[in-house]
Amino acid sequence: MESRIQKTLENHKNGYNCCQAVACAYCDLVGMDESDMFRVAEAFGAGMGGMKSTCGAVSGAILLAGLINSDGDTQNPKTKGATYKLSKQIVEQFLEKNTTLICRELKGVDTKKVLRSCDGCIEDAAAIAEQLLFAEQG
């Protein structure tokens, strides 16, 4: 698979929030229509709607992990543990690069010290998703 990191940045430049920018760039690889993905991801931007929680770009990568890994079996799900493991790996790799997952902290809202720009967070989350979720599709 050719990297789509540039596509994630274009999405963000075109008004997608950080979660939408990441998730929508890969929607075809998880079998989801872009407009549906856009709607699903909308509430996860800006640190889940207000910069106080998890970075939207990371949320987008984790959303993709569920879509790519879940068996979708609502009666007897068997993939939850493996999906949680993927999500944990995404979080750990993002933390290694940025020291925090919290949008407010990444943006330096209280400290006035920006740890990572939104575009940087999007690049990191997309690179992690490509490595962990889509590497075999190359």
C-alpha cells in the first residue's frame, strides 16, 4: 500500500477534524463509505469535542483498528481482546513519540508550550496505523 499520510494532511487542510482526517484516508481499506466514516468520526475531533481528552488523530487510528480487526459478531464476539491489543499498541507508539494522548496537553493550552501540532499528530497516527494495521496490504 502506498502511504496515505499526505492524504490525511490534505483532509485536515480541507476542514476534516483530526479523527476524520486519519479515518477517512483509509475508509476504503476497511470497507466503509467516506461520508459514513466522516459522520462516525466527527465527535472524536478536538480531543473528543473540547480538547480535554484523547487526541482525535489517535482516536481515528483506533477506530480503524476496530473496523479492520473486529469479527462483527454481535452474538458471540471473539476479536475484542485482539482489537484491544492493537489499540494498546497504537497508544503506546503515539506516547513514545509525543509523551501524552491528551489534546489539551499536546496543544499547550495551559502551558503555552505546544508539544505537537495537529498536523504532526495526524502524521504520527497515520504512520502508526499504516505500520500496525495496513502493512500487509503493501
